[in-house]
Amino acid sequence: MSRKIWNWRCLGGCGKMKLKTRPKSGLCPNCGEYCAPAVVASKSQAAALARKSWKTVSCSSAVEATQKLGLTASAPKEEFIADLRKITRARNDVAVAGHLIAHRHIFGRSGFCNGDFKSRSKLRIALRRGPSSPFFPRPSLRTSPEVMGKLVEAELELRAGRRCMKSLSLVSQRLVFQHPVLGVKVNVEIDGDADGLPVELKTVATLGKIPRKIFGMMMQLAGQAISKGVDSGVLIIAERDGELLTAVCVSGLTNFHRKHVEKWAAEASQEGAVA
Ligand SMILES: [Zn+2]
């Protein structure tokens, strides 16, 4: 613990940074833009996350909720499930905690991101957004669902990188794609890959909470599939409060995404949001 690393995020082009000294007056030492510190897991949180194990289950409510959206849902193949079992196993080196950080969101960035296509209201806001200055919202508490979700994701990423995986990797990837309906460039971040298909990692309080959130998750996964030029993807959902983890393979994502965005864009254009 002698050499402290400062995890900050810059509003300018520097992005997420690991610094040896604390930025002065909250300004980026590289470009002078504002930057903000990441939330770092407490010692007890870090120990609990290292020791946390999940049970890989099939979740019929997630499959049914996906099928209700007109998508094809199936269980992942055995090789993938074997990989999931590897990352759900706890680890003993509880002192390793440098990966357990949650960077601050950035709001008001110009251009489109995949999250803008999660719902009709999000897309409407994105379509109306003019040139704006990015800003950090107020920091979230260490124990908030948002931060806990990021810490769980970081923990699973670490394990996936260390253990011998056959099909699944959890190395994040940033892509830009041209939106098939709107023609605009969309920035997308993908959590991982399974044999060329995008993998999205989500956390929920408990698996019972999935059906309400499945639509937005599928719109995001669809944007990721489109950016990779495929029509399928895998959604992994881990409980934050419980010990269950599930995964669903989904196909038919391109049409699903197009259909909704076409409808929303037509509605927005009637309201005058699009020129
Ligand atoms: Zn910077």
C-alpha cells in the first residue's frame, strides 16, 4: 500500500487514467480539463467481492421475457457454461483489490452512444441534444447499486482474465458503428466476447428483477451485435445481493433494434425533434 495509485477519469480525451500523484485542483495533468476520482472499493467490500461465489443457473424468467420481445433465446452451450463456472468461483488472494474501482459516468457528451437506444425517452433526449459540454454528475455512494454493479463486473473481469477460458473473454472493446436507421455514428462499449459474439455483463439485485429490465438490456446487446456485424449476442446477468448468475444467448437482434428505432424516430419526427 506504499505507492498509491490515483484512478481518475478525464472529461477531455484522456479518458480513464492511473496517476501517481493526485491531480491538482481536479484538473487533468495531461490536458488541463476537469477530471474526477473513481470510487474505490472499501477493504471490507474488496474482501467480500473476492470471496463471493455465484451458482450458474438457467433462468426461465429471463428466457421467457426475452422471447416475449420477439427474440430467439436459448441456453448457452456447455463450453460457455463451463467458463461461467470458472469465473463464479471465489479467489483466496483477498488483498488484490486494485481492479475494484468504479469510474464516474460522463453526461452530456455530444454524439450518440449505445445507451441512447435503450428506450424511447433516451433516444428522444439524444436526438434533441445540441452541441453540449460534458460534465460529471454527483458522485455515487460506494454502496449504491450503480457502484456495486461496476465492482461486481470488475471482479468477474479479473477472474476471466486469470482463469483458463475456452469460449468466453471479458476484455472490453470500444467500437463505432453507423446506425442502420439514423445513419449517425454510435459509440459502443462491449464487455466481452464469446466466439465472435458480443457479451454484455449486467448485474441485478436479484434474478427476479430481470423481466422489468430486459428490454433495455436487449436494445444494448443489439447495438453491440450490429457494431460487430452479427445478429446474436450473449447476456450474462449476475446477482449483486444474491448468489445466482445466469446467461442467455439471443438472436434476431438486428431486426429487433431496427424495428424499435424506426418507430421511435418516426414518432420523434412527428413531434419535430428531428429536422
Ligand atoms: Zn486529460
